[in-house]
Amino acid sequence: MLKAAVDLGTNSVRLLVGTVEDNQVCVKYADLRTCRLGQGLKTGGEINPWAVKRTLQALTEYHRIVQELEIEELKIVATSALREAKNSGRLIQQVADLFSWHIQIISGEEEAYLSYLGATSAIKLLPGLVPVVVDIGGGSTELVFTNQGGMVAASFPVGAVRCTETPCTDQEIRFWLEPGLKEVGQAGPVQLIGAGGTVTSLAAIACGLTVYDPEIVQGSSLDKETVRDLREKLAAMSLTERKHLPGLHPGRADVIVAGAAILQVILDGSGCEKITVSDADLLHGILLGL
């Protein structure tokens, strides 16, 4: 049975189509459009009209694909940008009127849980280590792990888009993430797993990919030194140079430096020497939950 999930994120709108067998997602189709719903958005502010237009254009194409593939189950979620915007209801109503689709705005904790579900389903978990999933998004960063049979999930208002539009020092990023990093430090020896566009893009660049390949990115790793070197290399490049950098989606070129900064702070603050990369993330978690 074909299932589909759509994620309306701060930086991009994404579609994933697949089947679920033995708690694994078999991907049939995936797509990403850089709609930048969080462009210029402050908490309690309004979504930029051009971002709404770009999002509706993307969803129009996704609606066509869903109809053509005869998808049997579909779930659409929205994260940080729509959680914070005061006019989220307007976009939700437009989508309902145009496509008869219902958008569910999920909490930061649910976003973290779904990212954990998706990422851990596709990574070989190491015995004796607590798997901690890090999902660096456009508007927020999620940290989630299990502890004594319970789930510890938290969302923090630092993301690649947010920290690009309002530049933050490493100390400021660390301040926001400190409660989560403290809990990770108390969890015991951990296996850090990274999901989301920042981590997968850095992995693609580190692997020397000319075209993004999820099979190569999946399960690869980034150590502290590599992340630090990539951050410095990317920061030294112009935006035009980053847009033409093999392995990096042009829609992430302006936010990847801030994303790399967040990842470096997490690696330094968690005491981990490396992070394992998962191409599977929130969308995979949604499909597993359908």
C-alpha cells in the first residue's frame, strides 16, 4: 500500500512516497522544494505572501503526483514556521479549499519523536550506547532519546534559517541548546545520529558527491574536525560559489553555514567525537506511524 507524507518546514516543503515493510520505509518517490515559509518570520508574525505562493505552487504539484500514484494514505504536517505564525490558519484553509487536504501543525516534541522514529529505523544502533537523534531544521533543532524506558524529546528555537536571518554566536546557540545538551550528557555513553538537511548536506559535501545520493549519505559519519573544516570552508565561499558547490542543494546555500555552526556546537557540547548521518527523518517517521 502506497503512503505519502508532506512536511511544510521553515526552509523547504517535502514529499515522500513509499511503502512500509518490517518497520522499514521503502522509498518510491521523494521531492523537495525550497519555499522558505520562515522567511523573515518572527514569533507571532505573519508568513510572507511570496512564501505562501511558493508553498501553494509546490503543493499543487504534489497534489498532482498524489493523484497520479493513487496514494491510499496521506499525512501533511507543518513544523516551526506554522507553529509560530499568527496567520497559519489562513494557509491551512487555503490548502483545504484547493486540495481538500488537512494540515496538522505538530508540536516540537512530536516533531522530535517522529524524527527519532524515522532516523533510528534506518541506522544500525550500537549496543551499549543511547541513540540520540539530532534534527537541525530551518526554524528549530530537535534533540530526542530514550531514557529508562521513556522518551526525552525537546525542541529549541535555533535553526539554519533563523540563525542566518538573525546571526547568532556559538555562545548564543549553546545558550539555547544547553538544557538539551545537559540531558544528553546525563544519558550516559551516546550514539549521536543526525537527521535533516543541514547534516545530510554536509555529509554529501564531505563524501565528494556531485549529485546527492541518499544511499551513500545514509550511515556515513561526520567527525568534529570535518564539521569544523567544512564550516570554515563554506563560510569563506561566496553565496554564488556555494550555490554551485557539488552535493549542496542551491536552496540551502545561504543557510548551510549557520546550520554547520549549530552542528559544531552540538558536537562540542555533547562530548561526542562524531555524528552518524541518517537520510531517513521526520517524513519516514510519519510513514511508519500511518
